[in-house]
Amino acid sequence: MGNSPGDGAARRSLAGRNRIAGLSVAPTFGNMSSAYKNVKNATGPVPAITMAVLLSVLSAATATAKIGETVPQLLKRFGRTYTIENTASGQLYKFRSQSLSVDVSVIKTRSVAETYYSDHPLDSKDEPPSDIVRAILRTNNPTARWTEIESAPLKADHALRSSDSKLIALLHYKSVQTDGDTNFPWTITVYDPAAVLDIDSTSSVNQTSASARGDIPIPTNFVEPADPETAIEQGTKYAQGQGVAKDLVMATAFYLWALDHGATFAARLLCRNIAAPYAFGDGVQKSPAHAKWIFERCRAVLEKPAHNGDPESCLTLGLFYGFGIGTERNCSRAVNLFLTFVTAADRFPAESRPNELRSAAAQDLAHWSVELMSTASASDRKLSMKALNAAAALNSDVAEGELGLIYSTGQGVTRDPVKAAEFLTRSAEHGNWQSQHNLAMMYRDGVGVLRDYVESLKWYNVAAIHGDKTTLYQRDLLERMMGPTQVAKAQEMARAFLAKAKAAPEVDSRPVGDLPTQSGTGFFVTNNGYLLTNYHVVSGARKILIQIGDRSVPAKTVVTDASNDLALLKADGPTASLPLGDSRHVSLGESVMTIGYPNIDIQGTAAKLTKGEISSLTGVQDDPRMFQISVPIQPGNSGGPLIDEKGNVVGITSGQLNALGMLKAEGSLPQNVNYALKISYAELLLDGVPEAKNKLSPRVTASMSSTDVIENGRKATALVLVWKQK
């Protein structure tokens, strides 16, 4: 509890007992439990409760608070002894009698907040009695649970939110006395955050408005989904504008519902799909307050898995701390989190390690490490060196260049010009113009490398393209020291380097008939060539061929969803296709199969069938997007159909739990632990491509022989051959 009125900065001791505790409430509260009546009429000590007990009591509460009532309903409940004060937003009804002391804020004829005042003081060490709190905080939703939220921004001593986010409760101690036996009164306010936009300061509702805090209200047309999986699907649909108008407020409502109902994965989606767009104004009006509100809701959910090394949680938290999204920038925290992420390759499924994402993260890690290196803390400098080496291992030109400077100057390490030249060469070849300039100086002066004016001038010429005046000046000085033949050779070397660096990745300069870089599996969902596969199978492709039986046809990427590892391709010509099932109705233990093309270099290019069961309705760390399956899959199965006994596709095979990572983490090897993305997420992707969605095969409801199911699956499944960009 707070040490000053309303600051909520620290907690009072929860030890001790109430002397006399009671609350002035409406006469209609007469139907409360006898326990409450005993408390109200008590003259002896009543045990205090902790906040944990308070929350457990609230979990089973039912309705008495009547937020949203009309004025006649208020008068019927509280009586006709009242006064009215006008506020900036409406009216404040003050009900007062011998047994009643309640303020009700009314906006547009309906109540939005009720404040209940104590009629007996409480000991400063104690919490309100549980039965009183139970009476006040019962909601109209019998399944609602109450969780404690940060109280300081709300200027309260305690703050609680209902699980449906429709109500907030604030506990205020009206004054704080010195230590000892002094008693003081208290109040509880229950209000609707979506309706309370600017309650007048005379009200006991927190004077910071919901909009100023960044609360995102639940839309009036929000309909509670059937389960967390459906909530996440709908949230993603509105967040990305898939088949509906983009609506981050509605998306937030669905994600929060999923989060409150146990889908912790929703916290990452809230941060990435809601908070980040609000922070940067990406497709929505910029609102740092909204970003902060979302991040505060999700931070605690993400911290525990991040502490345990979960890469996705580390990535999300690292981005928010590193860029100061919804929170103060914390460079050291961001570096720690991103360091965990970029070194966590063996924590990802074997076929879905996000190498491109790790490379991008390595660049951010390098920038933050350079910033952290400038601090006076020895521990921060040590952390920075570790992070820079990890980023350099992923070819971060920033990290390589910084390590080159560190070893060149001996900043916190033993000076090593040779090692400095090695790092600067790597950075220069990766396109870092500052490293190109520094490497030119080393060749000019013969530091860490043999003196070579031609090589030096080459790098000066390459770096000079960026127009830096110092680079241009030093290049011109060096040219005056060299002969025409040397200058011409250096220019030719620079042109060759730049030509190679600027070569368009789309240009296919390799021989016709060269081998593909990688392969995967896909399956047709329409009879005119639309095919689903995993995003990681085709990411960065310069050429894609779909092998259907004995013929190969080119394909192009139509749309992708990197966050769910999905890609929709289009090939020309008629094709067989598979119907999409309903992944929400899949049962634990249900029999499934997949057809794919694993390890084609060893096992050949004939289709392979494997069977198994649904082992879990969620994936790694209860990810609701995934099924865990016992169907054996191997590298090359990625993107294949997970088919039920009627021949409908209920999932897309995505990867297997990495054995080495599990052995390191748990000390045991996983036995046939594989995963498939639920097909409902692919349906969201298809919603944005009407020409594909409108031609999907109808879902099969009748039973089918296993022979027919397998044959249909074989005809509609294809080998995906990919040539990566150089």
C-alpha cells in the first residue's frame, strides 16, 4: 500500500487486525451473507486479509455492482436522499443517509462509476475485510476473475481489473497517519474504463482519464469468442485487416480476452500487432499511451519465459526495451534479451530457425552494444563484448566494425592490430563504409597488414561513394603518392568490388540445371494452382519450381505471413486439390497423416506417407496456433498437409522439436515430438486472396476409405524446389 495519499509507490504491511471495520452501503445490500452482516456490526477485532486472499475471494463473486444503471434505477437502489453536482462530463449523485455513503458518476443518463465510503476507520496496517470487498466487487459476469494491476498510474493504493476488462476497482486510503494505533477511513471505487473518459476531479474516480492513461476500451459490438484459439484468430484478422477492415481496437479486445483466458501467446501478439503500430504510428494514429498500456498488460506474462530463455519472448521484450516502446529505454536489458535470442538457434524447431530474423536482430544487438560500450560500467562493457562477438558471428557489419576498432585501440582488451584488420575486412566486405575507410588507413600505414597502397586506394575509392569529406581528402592525398598504373589498378579493383556488391539478387547467373538450394512440401487448395506451404521454405527465393508427378512448373509467391510461417504460391495449369477442415473441432488423440518429400537427396523424390495422432491441441509452451503431433516428419516435410480421416486438411506440418536443444535443456532426447500449424490460420491468409478463397474445395463431411484419402492427398501434394538468392 502507498506511503502517501494515492501514490501507490510502496506497500504497507499486511500484518495485524482491524479494530472495527465496516462500510456504508445501500440498503439493498441486505441480502449479503451473514458473514458480512457480522463484520459490519462487529465491535471486536476482525482478521485482515492479504491481496492474494482478496483476489481469491473475488474469483467466485457474482453481481451487486450495477455499473451502467439509469438514474431511476439508482434511486430505486440507493434511495432518494441525495444531492447532485455538475461535473465536466455529467453529474455526480451523492447518496447520503445513516446507512449509506455512495457517490455515483453519471454520464449521458447512465452510471459509469460508484464510490463507496467507509463508515468506520481501518487500522493503517490492514486490508478491508473480505466480505465487504466481496459485496462491492461482485460483477455481472459470474465467471470474471480479478487481477491486481499497477496502481501508481491510477493514483490509487490498490488497483484491480476484471478478467473481461470491463471493470476496474480502485482502493484509496483517504489519509496516512504516523505509525502507531491511528485509524483512518478508506474508499473503494468501481468503474467502467471504457465509459469514464474525464470524470470531474470532485469524483473519487482516478483523476487521470482513461484516454490519457492509454486504455483501449472494449468495443460495444465485441462478442466474446468460444475459446482462446478463436480469439487469437479473430484478433489477428482485425490486426492485419484480413477479410475485414483493419481495427486495432477490436483486435485488442480479442487478444486481451485470449490472454485473460490462459493463452499467454497472446501477449506477444498484443505487443507486436498492437503496441508497436501505436508506438510508431504504423497504419494507425500514433499513441505512445496506448503502446505503454498494452506493454504494461503484457510485460509480466513475457518476463518469465524470457528469463527461461524462450527466444520469442526475448525478441519481443528486447525490441520494446531497445527502442523504448511503451517503456523507458533500457539498453542493457535489450542487449541481454537479444543476446539470448540470437544464440538460441537450437531452441527453435529444426526446420524453422529464423536465420533472417536472427541476422536482423544481430544488427540491432550490435547498435545497442556499441551504445552500451560507452558506459562506465565494467559489467556492461563485458556484456557488450560478448554481444558484439555473437552479432559478428551472424555477419553483422556493425559488430565486426566495432570489434575492429576495439582491437585496434585496445579499448578494454589487449591491443591486437592483426585481429582488428580481420574484423574490419569482414565488415568492409559486408558493405560498412566506415570500416572500408578504416581498412584503407591500415593498408596505407601497414598496421595489422602489409602496407599496400593499391589495396588502400581500392578501399578509399569504395568508401568515397558515400561522400565523406575526410575519406575524399585522404584518398586524394594517397593518389598523389602513387603512379598512374597503381591508381588505375586500384580503380579497377574498386569497380569489380562494387559490381559484385550491387549485382541484383533477382538475376540468375548460375547455369541452367543447377541444383536447388533447398526443398519442401506444399499442397494445392484449388484446382487452378494455388498452393500452401511454409514461409521458411520459400523465403528469399529467386526461383521456385513445383514438381507434380513427372512435370515441373514455375510458381510465384502470392502472399506470405512470416509470423505464422505461411506462404501461398500460384502455379499455372489445372491441379488436384485438398479440402480444408475445421481445426477447432480436432480432438486429442485423433488419427492424422501427412504426405511429403523428406530428405530428397537421400530418400528420393517419391512422396512419403507417415501416420500418427494429435498429441496435444497446443504447441511449444502452449502455443494455441499449433498442434503437437506424433506423425514422423523429417527435413523436407515442411509445408505438407496434415490430413484427417475424412481427407480434410486440418494443419500444415511445420517442424520438429530440436533434439540437441532438448538434450541440452532437459537432459533427455524428445521422442517423435513434431508440430503442425492449425489450418484456420491459413484460412485467414486466404481471406485476403478472393480468387483463391472462392475456389476452395468443399469440406468433406462423409466418411471415406483410407485408400481414397491417401490417393487424393498424393495427387494434391507437391515437391517445392527453391533456388535462393545469391
